Amino acid sequence: MNDKKKYIAIVTSFGLIHSGMFHHHRILFKKLSNNFEKIFVINSQNLRFFPKIAKSINMEKNDDEFIEPENIPKNFFFFNPKNSNEFSKFLEDKELIIINNFTKHFFDLKVQFLLKKHKIKQIQVSNLGTIGFGIKTSSKHLIKSLIFHFNQTFFNKFTVFLTNLGLVSKLEIRFFSNLRDIKNMKKNFFKRFLYNKKLLWAKEIKLINSRTYDIFLENKFPISEDYIVHLDANLNHRHELELRGVWDEEKTKLHYYYLEKFLKKLSNEFKKEVLITIHPAYDLKEHQKYFKDFKVLKYKTSECIYKSFIVTSFDSGAITDAILLKKKIIGLQSNFMSINEVEHSKIYPQNVGYLHLNTKDDYSFDKNELLEKMNNNIKNYDKFISNYHCFKPNISGSDEIVQTIKERFFDVNK
């Protein structure tokens, strides 16, 4: 007889928590807190192959530097196992339903094997409503790019292969906010066959409204047109460092010189104050030094977008808030970004249908012409929203996740 108590647990690298995981998923985590007695957050860093090497390659903080985020629900409990044995001992009186928030890369394969050993069921939440980016590199960084591709591409597929050999557990459910990918899968005979035979990563894919749509539904921010809001990108983001190393400081200075100049012109033309917002993982002081005349804000991106007249962005997934709100948007690129960053800057403008300008080459824009184009482009947003965000109007995707977990794994409301 199984007398273990059943709990929800999120298995993730504590390094991702430093990167703002609790902020990004704040609505879902609040709903989990309201519906379950305890939720454990388990650090995967020391459960991987070669933990010290993995932390170094992933550019993560050491687990002993971990600081619990502020404003987390009181029934979230953090557990930092030092090794597999500590994790196994933790399970002696518990049955876990895991929310898988780690990769399928080489180092994390050991975590997959560990979950399989303990017959732990997994789900995954992929509800960002963002577009996946490909990778483009120059020949100068060939070795780095090959290593990156090997880890990202080969091991993603290899882990799925191992699930079909029964060596790694499949996801029971993947909660997904990408209707276009699902349609493409159904059109592709081979992918459709794999899915029907449960040979993909997840046994079941459940389409839900996106995290951004949940924020929109539960909006507590006033909507206005008070500011020009720029979503800034870090030229030395972790993935860029993996691909080509630290970016040249002189290019970085020129990048920000022309960006600030462009934003000042927008501000003067439209008589609006500029606010700069950054990703929770970025260093506030580092960005503020490049924006001497503008205020830089962290953890305020959604709130600022709701108050925006125009939103500018290089490649931030947070632009989805602006799309959902039908805000005027300008996609930006600069002559001082890497080839990969330039390609990424084009993805959202091309797929959503809004302007894409160069901060230096397109500086001499005409205000009225620009405004007309931005307003006309708003009609293009609906297709993107219907493919990535809203599939069931006025339904919370987070509510669907919680209800499905309760019904499938806790025998509630069956």
C-alpha cells in the first residue's frame, strides 16, 4: 500500500530563479499556491552530470549563492539536494508530480535518469506564447556554434530517443501555447505518426491560452499612452556568450549611442517620456550606465507596456504584451549587433507584421509617415494572437493547468 503523500514539485536550476522565473510565472504559481497544500521547488544543479562544469558552462551562480525571491507564496518550499542520494531520501515519504523546468541537454540527462528511476510523472508548461529563434553565427565562432548546436539540437533529439527506449520518462502532458506548431505537426505525416504513437517528448499536448493572455485577463494595470517604452536587449546575454564570447566594448558603446539618439528623437517628435525596461536576469546598473538620460526599470515591463504610446524592442518576448494590447510597435536593429542578434531582431516584425528600423540608418524618419505605418500595422496582430495567445476567449490558461493537474493526478473533480 502506498502511504506516501502526493505533492507538486517544480524541478529547475536555481540559476533560472535568479533569472526571474517566479516573476514570469507569477500567475500560475499563485494559482498553484491557492489550490495545493505545498509546492516544492527542487534545485537540479547538483543532480546533473558534472555539476561544477555544468554551472560554469551555463554561467549559473553557485547554489550556495541562492537567495529566495521576494513575494513568493508562503506554501512554496525550496529544497537544494547536494546529490542524488539526498534527493532519493527526500522522496521516502513523498510522491511527486514534477513540473519539468530544465533542459534536455547533456548535463541534465542525469536528472532525467533519476526521475525515471523513481517513476516520477512529469508535466511541462510551455505557455510563453513566443516565437522560437534559430541560431546564426559567423565563421569566426565556428567551434562555439558547433558546441552550442550539439547541445541544443542533438541532445534534444537524443533525449526523446531515450524515452522511446524506456530509459527516460516521457512527459505526461505538455501545456502548449503555439497553435501554429500544432497545425504544422498535424500536416506533417511523420510528426503526426510519432505523436499518435506517443513517440514524441510528450504523450499529450494540451493547447492553452498563453501566460501573456493570463496577465491580460487579470490585468490590474491602468492602460494609457503616456510613455515610449523600450525593451532593451543585453548584448552579452548568456546564449550570445555561448555562441561568440564577450562582445566588443567599442561596438557596445556605439550600439547604445545610436539607440539613445534614436529614442530621444522619438521622444521629441511625439512629446513622450522614454522608459527603458530590462529582463529580470539583467544587471540594472550595467544597463543604466548606457542610458544616462532615461530611467531604467526592472520587473516593471508589463506595467510599462500597459502605459505605452509606442513600444520599441530588439527581440524581447515581452513584446507580446504590446501585441495583445494593440500598441504601436517598432522593431529595432543596429549596425553594432552580432549577426545572430540582427537575425533575431527580424523575427517578430516579420511574423507579426510591424515596422523594423535601424537605429542609425533610419534615424531621419518622418513623424507622420511613421505614425501612419504603425497604426496600419496594428491590424496585422490578430493572426499572431490567434496562433500564439488566445484560443479560448476569456479562459485562463493557468486555471486550465491547475484543473488538469487536479483531475489527472490528484483525482479531484473527476
